Amino acid sequence: QVVKIIRKSETAGSNTSAQPGIMDKRVGVLGGGQLGAMLVEAANQLRIPVNVLDVGHSSAKQVSSIGTHVEGSFKDREAIKRLAAISDVVTVEIEHVDTEILEEISGTVDVQPSWKTIRTIQDKYAQKQHLHEFGVATAKSVALETASIEKLKKASNILGLPLMLKSRREAYDGRGNYPVKTNEDFKHALKALGGNKSLYAEKWANFRMELAVMVVKTKDGVLSFPTTETVHENSICKLTYTPARGVSEAMNGKAQDLARKAVACFDGKGVFGVEMFLLEDDTLLVNEIAPRPHNSGHYTIEACRVSQYEAHLSAILDLPLRQEDLELREPAVMLNILGGEAKDSHLQIAEAALKDRWLKVHLYGKGQARKGRKMGHITVCAPTISEAERRIQPLIDLVDKGTP
Ligand code: ADP
Ligand code: MG
């Protein structure tokens, strides 16, 4: 027997021809990875239907049978139209989407955040220029007209060496970055990032640490989660510590202000991940912004009153949300579980983590691992950050050792 979920608009006495109420709105998500999955998990609790567009039985589709999923690529125009036709609000869990089609569907369906925001942000160089126009400090950047040694040399004359060569588009988890230390690296850097791609060079940031703030843009204004410290290894996020360790109240305030200011200059509603560099001389720069929930905000699921996923839904559906709802309840450390040498390394780490049930294990159901791919994460909350660090240390050791 099939159990049909009764939506509010279908209950006796309600006017079914009226606009959908807040609790009736169907959310469409472009992308079905782990960020989409955790968004669906938050929506499930309220039985908000989320329709996921992605290929196959992706992470997000696995955790919901409430929504009507769409088969296809989140880059496919026709598939996006099919998703729009069955959704009231369309959002993204990845910014590498076709914004032409988002612009087109925004005439008939609410797209959040705005397609303009996604269009600007998905080109890292355009994003930097946009932030610069609004007076938000970022690392100095030079676009390469062509991906040639000559142009790279020109950029290095302006920025100095080392510099970070970056792909303007489609970059994630460090794929799309190449540190250029000397002139000898020019050739390799261009080759590694794919000869004909659009590239730009960024001044090297001598950072003391990296910080991130999840900012929520609602219909009423800008709210922010606590400042978190992120630790990257080979350009991939490895750990987050919340609150950020050894950061003064004053510096924390500056990071909060910068993150809010950076997000305020973009249109639309939703959660944004703001990555920042805290330089040796205490200068703060925005590294990059994600127009969606973000790895550095996973900790909010266990550590805050409202998670970044609940906050994203709240923002795009206009559900009530206040600054105090985003407060930290307990310090937290988050460790990413990446694919290792063996196909099941990630499962071995997850299993080891279960020995201490304070460690909350999230697996993404991506099937067989590829080395360096994000397969899951572990969050531990404790009364103090050092207690949380102590509890997660055995897992960090295991990850560092490399499972057999
Ligand atoms: P991704 O989209 O892959 O996250 P990022 O631009 O955020 O790309 O770079 C990933 C990581 O690489 C950063 O978190 C930081 O550790 C390092 N990185 C990026 N840009 C620079 C820079 N200009 N100087 C020094 N390190 C950098
Ligand atoms: Mg990044």
C-alpha cells in the first residue's frame, strides 16, 4: 500500500487553488551530493518535499523518498526545466551550474540565491572583482588573457612569487589550484590546470590561519554562524575547529563583520560559506565565497541550535530565523573522511570512530572511494575545544597513518 503524504493545502477546508503555504513549498535542488543530502535530512524532519536533480542514486536521493527526484545532470538544460516544473523554490548545492537556464526559469519559479549571484560566484575571478567593487578585501588577482607562459610571467611580475595559479571555473577541493613557486613551475602549472582553460593568478597569502563563517541571507537581512578555523591539507579541507583557536574577541568580530559584508553584496537568499585568510600581520582577506551550504559548516549540525542546512531552508522558504538561533551550543571539531588507498579505507575510519559514540559519523553513500574524494565526516562536540580535540585525536592519527 502506498501512503500518500497529505500536504497542508490538501487538508479539508483549505483552498487548494491558493498559493502554496510555507510548509507546502516544494524545494528543487540542483546537485545530489553530500551537501544536498544533508539539506534533505534537515527537510525530512519537517516533511518538506525536496526534489533532487542529479544522475543515478546520488547521496541526496538516497535519503529522501518524499521528493520527486529528477534523473539527469544538473548541467542539463532540459533536466533543470523538468525540476523547475515540479518545484516552488529552486536552489543549488553546487555553483557549477548553467546560470542561463536558471535565469530563464526564474520567470516562473523562485530561484535562490539569485542566478546573478551564482553566475558571478562561479567565476572565481569575477567573484573577486565583484568583492573588490564593494570594498571587500581579497588577495590581489590578475586574469591571464591566455593560458601561456608569457602571460603567466607577466602576472608573476605584478604579484611576485610564489603565487597561486587558479582555474576561474569548475574548481573545488583544490582541483583547479597550482602553487607556482619559481619560474621553473610555469610550464607544469599551465599543463596541470589544463592548457586552454580560463586561468587567473593570485598573490600568495602568507596566512597564520584560515577562518570560515557561514552567513545566512534571509528576506530581512544577514545573520552569521560562529567563526570556525579551517585546516587544509593539499588545498583540501581536513579539519574545522569551532570556536577558532587562539583568535581574540576583537579578531573574531572582524571576521564576522567581513563575512557579513562580503555576503551582503550578493543578491538572493540562502546560506553562503565565506572562506578567509588571517595573515601574519592580522589582516583579514576573503579567499572565496560559496553560494550554498559548505564543508566548513558541517559542524553546525551537532554544535549549533540550528544547522546550516536548516538555516538554508529557512532562508529560502522564509521560515522564522534569528541571530540567536545560530549560536554555538558546544565547541566542536570536524574531521573530513577522504577516500584512501583502499576502496574501503573510509569505512575503516568510520568503524574506528564508532568506538567513541561522542564522535558523530556521517557517511555520504558515494559507493567506492577515489583517493582524496570526500566520503564522509566526523564531528565531535565537547564542553571545551581541547576535550573535543582529545577525543578526535585517535581518528586524526588513523587518517595520518593511512589505513592499509
Ligand atoms: P577550492 O575551490 O578548491 O576550495 P580555494 O581557492 O579555496 O579553492 O583554495 C583551496 C586552499 O588552497 C585554500 O583553502 C588555501 O589553503 C590554499 N590557497 C588558496 N589560495 C591561496 C593563496 N592565494 N595563497 C596561499 N594559499 C592559498
Ligand atoms: Mg575553498
